[in-house]
Amino acid sequence: MTDRIDTWQGIENLSRWPEKVPAQAVLVKLSALNHISEKHICSAGEPWNDWIPAELLKRIQTHAVRTQGGWTVKLSPEVATELSGILSHGVRAAIGLPRVLIYDSKKITSCKTSVCWLLVLPMGAIAVIEFGGGCGILKTCYFPAGAGWRKCASERLKLAKRRLIARYGRFQAGSTGESKQKVVDKKVRFNCRFISPDNWGFN
């Protein structure tokens, strides 16, 4: 049984995109959706109930088993496909603005470079897509810590942008949102750029 549960097509057709898109489609794997469900949707601290319909949340929770370390989730293909569709709408909205943090990434012991997108979705969640080998792969989607205390999407959106800017936005005066500052966190992350700077509050 293949791990791929869905494919998001059409992301290359971006008239407002300021640089070449590295792939024409994003693959969505069942393992990634299980991870998102285990680590984030089933977490009491993340406000998924304001985004995902209650009926789908209930179906996700029926696939969740409480363990000593948290949750184990094995979604059915039907539930996973429905969840993928909801995530796709948020990702396409962030791409359409655009409001994406892009950086190049490689393992310290490797010369092979991949491109990673961190997309701030309208509801304040952050989706992570990694490009390499001719396609994109959804890695995760989550709300930053503290999002559950925010009562509206606009406040969560501000929080998500602030968190990413604080982590990656070490700019000199007059910067337009680009940074060549290297960030090391298991992988070397470099050539960070915020697309587009005005959607992040730099202008």
C-alpha cells in the first residue's frame, strides 16, 4: 500500500510569485497526516476546532489511541483525504498572497540541498513543505505555542509571523526581507527569504 494519500496540483501557476517554483505538485503522505494528527490536532493546546469541522475532528479522534508519550493515530484513507483537502485550501491561500518563508537546507554531512517552504496560513497555522527530487512533500502543519490563547484568527496570524521573524529574520537596517544568516537546527538552513516582505510587515 502506497503512503501517498493525495497530490496538490497547480502550485506552479502563480502569477504573483517572485521566484521560480521548484516543483509542479506537492505530495501528501498518510504518514505526514498521521503525524499532524498525533502531535498537533490531538494536542489540547492547538485551536484546530476553529478550522477543522467538528464532524471531521471527531472522526480523527476515533483513530487516535492514547499512549504514554501522547497519541498514536492511524487515519483511514477517507479521513486522511478529507483532512488533506482542508489543509490544501489553507496552503493555497498562503501561496496566493504570497506569505511564505523560504530557505535552503542541507544536512551538515551532505552537499545535497533542498528547498523548504514555511507557509503562514490565514488561520495562523504554519505548514512546512520540502522540495527535492522534482516534487514537494508536505512535512507537517501546526499552530505555534500560545496560539490556543488567541481567540481569533487574526491574532494567531500575527503570532505565527512574529515567531518566524524572531527565528529567521536577523536583518540589517533597510533589509527587504532577505537574510543569508545561517541557522543550524539538525540541518544547516541558509539563504532565508520572506515572500513577500510587505505581507510580513517589513514594508
